[in-house]
Amino acid sequence: MRLDIKRIELLAIIAVAGSVTVCAAADPVSTWNELAVQATLTAGEGAVPQSRTLAMVQIAIHDALNSIEPRYRRYALTGDFQIGASTEAAIAAAGHDALVAAITLAASAGFGTRAQQATAVRQADAERDAELAAIPESRVKSAGIAIGQAAAAAIVNLRTTDHAASASQVPHCRAHGRAIGNPHPIPIPPVQWEFRVVSLLRSPDGDL
């Protein structure tokens, strides 16, 4: 299954746009992209946190697939894994674990409530369980699940210090270029991610 960074970017752009009609998924990767979009909406995420969630899901899937069928450099996951493991199981595990971790990052403005997030988690659980139930029990299935879980854990661990849920000290109102009132802590999503570490790009010149 071919999966590259340009496809990841395209899927994320289409998802965040919000104006594209979701069509029936043609492959497991697209299925998890569509589910991730729906889950972020169910969880109450704003557009900026949503972009983080979608990137994490697709990076986890990318790394899982390229651990089983090496074609492209992995982003977060390191180590050697079983060639020939179930790609379907890996996708389900990677997509699920990365999605659940991302949408439950915080319960504040831009991230949704815990109740909304719990509903979204149930959606992810149901999709993962259905996909895994359709795969016969075998060593390759177990290996695929383990690889998917490892890929998700790698990107989640990498993003734990990205300050995505940090509050930003910014003036609450500006008029004619002058700040009015005292600065108040405002969650970054409604304002800006001034401290957030970017995804995918490792250097300013665009190296991945």
C-alpha cells in the first residue's frame, strides 16, 4: 500500500477544510482519516487542534505501514519490526491509539468537553474493534496490532511536549494597535499556537 507525506498532507487539508463531502472510504487509511475527522467534530475540537489530531493519526499510520513494508522514512517510530505483519491490523491499532490520545489531550476551549471526547472515543473504539474482528486470529495479526500500537505511542510521546494545550499570555482586546486591559491567559486554539512545536518539518528548510 503506497503512503507518502504528500498524501498525508492532502488528506489533512481536505479534512480541515470542512466543506468537502465525505465519500465512502476506498481503503483503510482513508477510513481512519474520515473517522478522525468525524471524531474531532464529535469531540468538539476547533480547527487548530483538529489539524494536530489529523496529523498525528496519519503519521502513526504512515510509520506503522513503513515498518511492515518499508518504502519511506519513518517519522517517529524507530526499530525493526516483523515484515509481513498484517497491515490492516496495524492501521486499525495505529489510527485508534493516536486518535484517542490526541482528542483527549485537554478539556478546554478549542478541545471540547470530556463528555464530547468520551463519545468520540467510543466511535474510535467501535471502528477499531470492527476492523480487528474481521481479521482472522494469527501471529501476523498480533504483530500488526503491536506495530500499530508502537507507532501511535511513538508519535504521542513525541508530541507530549509540543505545548498544544498551553495557555498563551495575550492581551484580551486590541484597538488601534494598543492593548486594552491586562493580559489574560487564553487557551491557544482560539488565539494562536505561539509556543507549539510544528509537526512533520524537522528544519526550517522543509526537511522531514
